[in-house]
Amino acid sequence: MSENSRLVILVGSVREGRFGPVVASWVAEQAGAHGGFDVDVVDLANADVPLALPAESPKLAGEAYPRPAGMLDLTARFEAADAFVIVTPEYNHSYPASLKAAIDWHFTQWTAKPVAFVSYGGAAGGRHAVLHLENVLTELHAVTIRDGLSFPNYYLNFDMDAGLPHDDQAGVYAKAMLEQLDWWATVLKDARRRIPYPA
């Protein structure tokens, strides 16, 4: 039996009153039930992620990249991850600045790793945000997963007190997403160990 993949579930919003931690907790339960992952829920609200970046690219600077002390734990958890689930809202047809900053402060931490998306919002359910994230993460040589989860009008379609979606098929969709993520995580983890990625 192969070892579990290390999964980071990333809460991308730091907005007051955000829904992200609720849905991230539910996704973590689904991932735990799946059994193929060691789950680590990472909340950007607990990290120091400035918008101002150093002059040099993290790709070029490598380990010498000057990150704030309050970001070191975040970087280490990204580095240790074999796979990611990004939980994002949609703000003005895109994803939040907090998430973009966290992505831009890192480079190799995303390389040759699979990323799935769980989005939420109004009528579109955050799908515009996911489309933008797919473009950004492809640039960083991540592998984006086709099947994700979307919660349109989440304030109507989620039981906030119980932390559960009203749609009883949500767990089925989550399982499909996690199966794909597990496959890619296993394959890419093995590939990274055997062959350096040609970035």
C-alpha cells in the first residue's frame, strides 16, 4: 500500500465574515474519509502575506528568496504538500488579492503538483475565480484538476450551523474530485522523486 499524499486545503479569503473556513472544514472531512491523504488545512488569515514583493523572482532566488518571518510556516507547508485544494470565493468575477499574493510569493512549491478547486459565490458559484486561477497555476507548472466543486448562492445552499451543503450529491462530487487529485498526486510525487522537473 502506498503512503498517503500530503494535501493542503488552502483557505484563500481573509475577508471579515468569510465562508471559506466553513467549506474548507467540510472538504477536509471529505478528504479524511477518502483515506488517501494526510490533510493540512492552511488559512491565509493566519499568515503574514504582504502585497509588496521583493525585486527578484522566487524562481531565480530559490531558497534565498527573502520571505517575511511570518510566512515561513506557510512556505514550509506549501513545500511539503503533494497536492492542493484551493477554497476560493469570487470577488468581482475573480479571486481575492490575498490568494494572489500567496501564490506570487512562491514558485517551486507549486511545480508539478496537482491543484483542485472548491469555489463559492453568488449565481456563478465562484467559477470565474477558478478560470483565472487555472491560468495562473498553469504558468507555475502546476497540474489543475478538471473536476472541482462549486457552491452557487452558498448562503442559501449551505447549512451554516451544521457546516453541511444542502445538496446530498455534494459528497459524490467531492469524492470524484478527490479520486482524480489522489491519482495525480501519487503519479507526480513518484515522478518528482525519480526525475527532476525540467522547469
